[in-house]
Amino acid sequence: METDSQVDPNRIHCTILGTGTSTGVPVLKCTCPICTSPDPRDKRLRCSVFVQVGGVNILIDSGPDFRQQAFRAGIEHVDVVLITHHHFDHVVGMDDLRPYLFANRTPIPMFANPGSAEVLRDMFSYIFRDGSYPGVPRLEMNDVRGPFSVTSRTDPDRTVPIIPVPAVHGSLDILGFRIGNFAYMTDVSEIPNASLSLLQDLDVLVLDALRDRPHPMHMTIDEAVGMAEVIGAKQTYFTHMSHEILHADFEARLDEGMAPAYDGLTFEASV
């Protein structure tokens, strides 16, 4: 990953931190061809992405692998955290944000839809409600009810607009996020028509594609490819892939402009 000083402030620089399901890949105790694959692209930590734009560092989801991901990506600081939804594999790395508060005690704001925000306030009551644990990370939860802006913790003049993109994860309402001409849509089983209008003219789309077999809470590969064709981004990367997907095989199935993502992938988009 480029350091903060190397990132072009007029571009969006993204680092894919993880592309795996809730179990990660390889799955514990599994000896299938994907879990034993020598291809490093078949090693998938839990889903997350790090976005650098306009001098603001944005983390989307903070799952159980965040500490490892932050070391590998060389993340220097985090200004804000966007939460797609409250499931375990997307949020339980919150405590690992504490080192980013050692030198700068300004709280890190978090943003989630009201339903997920309320669950997280209960789930992490020691952070958001009662302050009962010493050394608790200083995080501030914000309910997302429409477009909003995020700000650098070191320079309040640096702000970035965020467009939340409502979607469905089984029976759960979740959020994707559009930042400039980049959009991130993980853990998606359906994108409502009203949200498709928010995903037009993208440079890069990252989209859920779990496996070939149907799943009640995720898109299959065929569903994801069909949705990507409807949205029409210049480049689509697929994420949240199970241990039923071999990277090389999936890549060979796709047309130009579509590809499976992999942990450590970097790319840019226009603001």
C-alpha cells in the first residue's frame, strides 16, 4: 500500500484487505482443493477494504482479521470507519483500532445504518454506553440516514462525501457505500432498483459473489455477474468468496472488465 504522502489526493486509492467469507479461507480442518491451494489468491481473510482519498483514510468494516490486515497493508492511521452491517465477521476487530488513538485522542467516528448501530451499541456497550473497560477505544457511533461527509482527524478542512447504498442481506437491511466513482457492495443478496441509480457511472465496483450454489443471504456467481452487467462499472471485482471458488478458475470464466478480487489487491478510481 502507498503511504499517505504518496497517495494522489485527487484519486481514490483502495486496498482490498480481505475477500473471504465468515470462516475465512482456508476453512479450519478443511482439506478441499481450494483450502489447500498453493495460489496465494486463494487465501482469504474476512472482508474489508481500506480507502484513501483527499487526505482521509477510511476503513470499511473492522472484522476479526483487522490487526493482521493492518500490518500487511501498512495502515498508518484511520480517520473513520464505515460499517456495512453488524455481523461478527465485519465488526469484531473494533478493539484493534486502539493503537490508532494512542497519539491522537480524537475519537474515530463510525457510521452504520440505525439497525446495525443499535445492535453495535449493545454488542460493544463498554465502548458506546458505559465506558466500563479502561483503555476502551474512543469510537463514536453515528446513525446513517442519508448521504454524509467524513473528515480527517488531523485536518478538519479535509472532507469526503459518502453516499450510502441500501441493499439486502437475506432479511437484513445493510449498506454499501459509494465514494466518488468507487462502490463497495459486500454481503448482498439483492440490490433494490432505487439503489441501482446510485451505482451509475462507476470506475470500480466491488460486489459480493459467494459461490455457484444458491444461498439465501448472498449472490451466486451468476447473479453477481448479471448484476455487474446491469450496473456497468468499468471494472468489477468480486468478493466474499467461499472455499468453493478457485481463483484461477473463476477468473477464467469472466469477461474483460470483471475479475475476482484477492487479498492485497490495490486499484484507483476517480473522485
